[in-house]
Amino acid sequence: MRRYLDPHIIARMTSLELKVRTVVDGFLVGIHKSPYHGFSQEFVEHRQYMPGDEPRYIDWKVYGRTDRLYLKQFEEERNLRAYIMLDSSRSMAYRQTGAMTKWEYASIIAGSFAYILILNKDAVSVSLFDTHTRRFISPSTTRAGLSRVFDTLEESSPNGKTRISKAIEELSEKAKRRAFVLLFSDLFDNEDITISSLVNLHARGNELVVVQILDPAEREFPFRGSMRLYDMETGEEILIDANSTRDKYKENMNTFLAKIKRELWRNNIDYITVDTNTPIEKVLYFIFKRERV
């Protein structure tokens, strides 16, 4: 079943809902542990130990003080609301050597994540943004809410410039309680401002996962000879010689990616960068397991 998680195969399917159901079925078949393993837990209170309770939750410090057995009780992060943020700026429409556009790839993974959470009765919200939040779906635990997510993703297309910090600011106004925030973007914006916004959002007690999505050509720069580069968001064009530009381009791109990774990890924000040829289950595993790569 997992062979169907190949992005090139998924890209040939007709509807987003079909793609998502195929991905989720393959992912859940392939996973050996609960997909929530790795989500952090928040301590709530103690209660007295009863026969049959899990001994691993006994608070031995309390036992040492009181000579009585008490368990720690937790509230799992999955019981909190999950906010999915999708960059829908024009640069997300780019496709050169990838299986699909960055927007299509992000939509499939976002839809898959929403599907899994709603299967488990968790509330999911989706917001699409460019220079501001363009579409916002309120948190829902229902199949009707999931249908709204699918419909919104299928009806929408990338457009406009990027201002990630504004979208984060707007989400902060809506998400009043502690939340899980999942951001899909190519992060083609001022990285210092973006990093600062993400760090501030995390500092307010939110759990963050950032998935940076690129087309393989944006990392490898496989072009040859004289060519015209076109900025999809500003419309600016420049004429370059790809052969003499390649090394400098790749150096700048690697510096950009390394800075984001370093600063987000340093601030305990989970981050992964992938391209649109990356098997989809790898991204889902990262979101749920949070094993840094």
C-alpha cells in the first residue's frame, strides 16, 4: 500500500479527497505505533493510585514525602486545537522538476493531517495566507468540517506576495488558548522577521512544527546557459548565465536553509525541509514523531 505514497503517483489522481484518503490509508497501515507518539503532554494533576493503574505514572517524589502512591495525570497535546497554516502566495505554484507544485504537495499533506486528527475527534482549523489570512476555517471535529477543508483547498489557488509574520499575528488573535500550529511554506520571505514571529508564537506556549517545501530545482539549480528568471510574486525579470550563477545561487540557498534550521531548532521549534519529490509518509512521520533530521 505504501507505494501509493509516491508523490508522482499521487499527483496523477483526480481529486484531493481521493489523494488524501489514499495517503492516510497507506500511512496508517505502515505506522507501527500510535501516530500521536511524540506529541508532548501537559501535567494536569495528581490522583491516588488504584490497583491496575500504570506504575510508570507514579510520582515517586510525592511518595517519598507522603508515603502514599499518587499518579501524575496528563492532558495530551492532541486534545488541544490544531491550526494548520498554508502559504498560498504565488511562489507556492512553482513546479519545475518536482512531482507537483509546492501548493499541491502542501495541500495533500495538510488534508491528510486534518483527516487523521478528525478521525481521532480532535479539532482542526485551516488558514490560507499570502500577505494576510485569505481563508480561515474555524476549528472543527466533524466530518462536515473536514469536507470544508477539502473544498477550500480544492477551490483555492496560490496568488499574491508573502508576508508570513502577518499571518502568524492574525492567527495569534484567533487562537486564544494553547495550541498546536503546523505551518507549510517555502518560507520565501524575510527570514529574520519570519523566525522572530515563529519564536514569539512558540514562547506563548504553542507547539510548532514548520514544514518548508521546495521544488527540487530550487535547491539544485539544474539550469544551463543564458536564461531569464521571473519572480512569480513581484513580476521582476533578470537575464543571467546559469552556468556562472549556479555555485553562488546554491551557496546562498544553503545559507538561507541552514539559518532557518539553526534558529528554529535553537528555539525548540520542530522544522523539516523537503522537496516535492519526497515521499509523503516521510513528512507525516516527522509531524507525528518529531524526530529531527
